[in-house]
Amino acid sequence: MRQEPSSGVRMADYAVEECEEAPPNPAATIETLGALGYSTESAIADLVDNSISAGARHVDVTMHWDGTDSWCAIADDGEGMSETQLRQAMTIGSQDPLIPRSTADLGRFGFGLKTASFSQCRELTVGSRTRVGRPLALRSWDLDFVRAQGRWLLLKIPPAGTEEVIASTLGIKRGTVVVWRRLTADLVDEGSDADDERAHRAFLRRVASVERHLAMTFGRFLLRETQPLTIAINRVSVRGWDPFLAGHAATQQLPVEPLTFRRKRVLVTPFVLPHRSKLTDGEYQEAGGPNGWNAQQGFYVYRSDRLIQAGDWFNRGQSKDDDHNLARIAIDVPPELDREWALDVKKASVRPPGPLVDDLRRIALVTRRRAADVYRHRGAILARPKVRSAAEPVWRQLRKHGELAFRINRKHPLIEELLDSAGPNRQAISDLIRVMEETIPVPLLPGAKQTEPKPAFSEDADDELVALAERIYERFLNNGLSREAARDRLLTIEPFNLYPEMVERMTRTD
């Protein structure tokens, strides 16, 4: 007999006799998994994820045209799989997405190999070996056979013609090869023959699109200096694409912001790309990316260096217009936050958690403004005669009540950027700047007249100084200090230690 659930308590196990198995219908499941919305580009990227997780240093993608007999193969030199491992890898839902795994593991759901492949072909074969000279472990799904049998029957023998494909792509090397045959209409229209020029050109356009997608998705792997990944499509190497032009002298990298969510760090790195006038024609064309300048602006979300989403403002009221084409922002999300970022099965989209939305919007606004400034004005400035303008000073000197005083220039680019990016901490930072201004040891500066310390609080003391003290006092109270402790703390801080009567009056409770 089962126990009745109570509030906040997980329901106890049911007795076996109260249950019956309800296995999914193979035909319906196959068609559902194949209709999850993978493109050819995202499907192949999902398989490259598996190769990287297996420690591969080189991945060969072969897209062979032969009409309806066309095929695709993705081969790597990773650690390979045993018979037992391969059988598990070919099982639907083979991994629990909630189980922690290595940060180098780019998988999550245990569906990628199967769902990505089922979206592109009716026959999926995987061959793998863990060492040169070892026998090849091999399993195959023939989806039409499974549909006809009504059972999840995994083939242990290769379908006709597949052995030749494996031999030509993996050979006798250690590693794994995934073979797609009987391709879907995403790649080859039904009834196309090898002489169909129109269908062949469409196939070649898809090959080029896959190349661009892999260059963007795995750009960090392809471009890294130590142990870079290499990917080839039909034996032509893929060059990694850096959406931020990080190596260009005219690229502006704004300060990195580490955001904390559930005790994990999310790193946000804004970039403003160079004005068109700073780029060669080749650089400008390449920097536009697979989808063009307008579409490529926005946030770029990375998970373990793998690009998940490229060029999106997360629908926060920020349009994609020409003024902001130069704004691109990298977000590095740890795998432990997959669920919180709503990572989908295809690893093609995410949604930021609610608590981070305001910070991301603030960072986007600052970056977009800087990008708009470069986009609108840089060309005109370059066209003007070269006139050296006065640099913005950090400090401004003035006379206050007849005495020498200094103020930090709020219009200095770095100070302005700091305050704009401070978000809810803007007032605290502004107060700190005022304290610094009030405590400059002016008498110690070269050429300054020696004076006595400021007198104690009087009726003509600055209202601004009183307001500053009140804000800092309130901040101490909000942080948990008692009134007495907050008062004593304030009296240890310059310049308020010079105004004990002001502090006493301000903190008096009667």
C-alpha cells in the first residue's frame, strides 16, 4: 500500500503490483525525435561535441554527393568506445542530464547523437575502436526497420555499403566514425539522382553553410594556441571565426564583469568592434559572420568554450539596427547552470535566468552606446583635419571658500564608464569618490600653503557633506550595524572624523 503524500514530502514508492509498464511506441518516438528542429549545421555540431568530449584533436567531416545514395560521415581520433560503451551511447536517453559531469563534456541530455542523426537520416551507423589493431565495435539504427518491427532493435551488423564508408573515413585508426545514410530532405530531395545539377548545387551550398557554422561554433577551439582542435570538411580545413576581432588593434574590450548566480560565476565580456574605416575589405567581410553584421550583433553565449547562441539581445527591447552593429558581448556560462539558462536539447538556444536580466541589460546598454558612438562618428572624425584635442584630466582644481580643492573629473572616460557600469552600486561608488575628494592632503602638495585642519561642524557646513555622511550612515545600518556602532564607524572615516558634532547631531535618536 502506498503512503499518501504530505506537503513538502516526496511521495513514497508505489508497490509493483500497482504499476504497469508503458514503453514508448518506437515509430512515434523516432518521428518525434527527428522533428526537434535540428538543422544540418546544428546536427553536425552536436556530433563534433561528442568528438571533443572524447578527447579528439582532429575531426573529419565528409559530405559525399551521390544523389539519393549520398552520405555523411563524421570521424574523429578520440579515445573511442568499447562494445558496451557503444551500446550505451546508441541507447535513447543514455545519460541523465542532472548528473554532474566534467566541464570538458559538451553533452548533457544523452540524446544528441541519436536526435541529431535521426533528424538528418534514416540509417545511423557508429563504428569505434579504442586502440589501433583492435576490432571495430559497431552498432546501427535502421529507423524503417524499427518502425516495421515495432521494437527498439539495434543492429549489430553493418547495413550494406556502410563498411566501405567506415573504411574510407576512419580506416584502421583509433577513434569513432558516425555515418548517415538515406539522408532526409534537409540534405537531398527524394528522387534526386547524381546527375541533378540543381540538387547538387543545393547540397554544396549546405556544405558551405556547415563550414561557416562550425567555424563560429567551435571558433575558440580552432583558434586556441595550445593543442588547437582541427576540423576538416571534405579534406578542407575549417578556419575558426572570432566574432569579437579580439586581436585587432582598433577593437575595444570593455571591462569584464563577473556575475554570480547560485554561487557560480558567469563572465560577461563586452566588445566594441572597429569602425568600417579601420578594417580592410577582407576583414570587414569576414567579421560580418555567417549571417551578416546586423544579425551578428548582441550576446554570444559560451558553454565550456562552445558557442551556444550567437547574436541575440534576449528580446529585452533592444532592436538590431545599424547603429549597434559593432556591439558584441561574450557570456561564459558554466555547465552547472544548464538548467537555469534553459539550455535546449540542440544546444542552440538559451534563456538567461531572471536575476541576471537587469545586469545583462545594463551591460548591453553601455556597450550599445559605445558602439553607436563609434559607428556614427568615427568616419567623420577621420575625415577632419588632424587637430590635437586637450586630454580629459582625471583631477580638476578649484577654489572652495577661498581654499584650494580638487575634484575627480566625472567626464573622464574611465570614471564615466565605471559609473555607467556600476548598476545598483553607482551611489556607493560615487560616495567613495566624494570621500576621496574631501580627504586629499592638500597642504602636503608641492607649493600648497600649510593650513590647519578644518574646523568642527558649524552651521555653514556644506549640505552636500552632511548628505554624504547620512547616506554612508544609512548604508552601515542596512548592513546590520547598530546605531551606536554605525556612528562610531563613521567617526573613524575622513573627513567625518573632523566633524564630530555633525555626526552626533545626525545620529541622535531623540
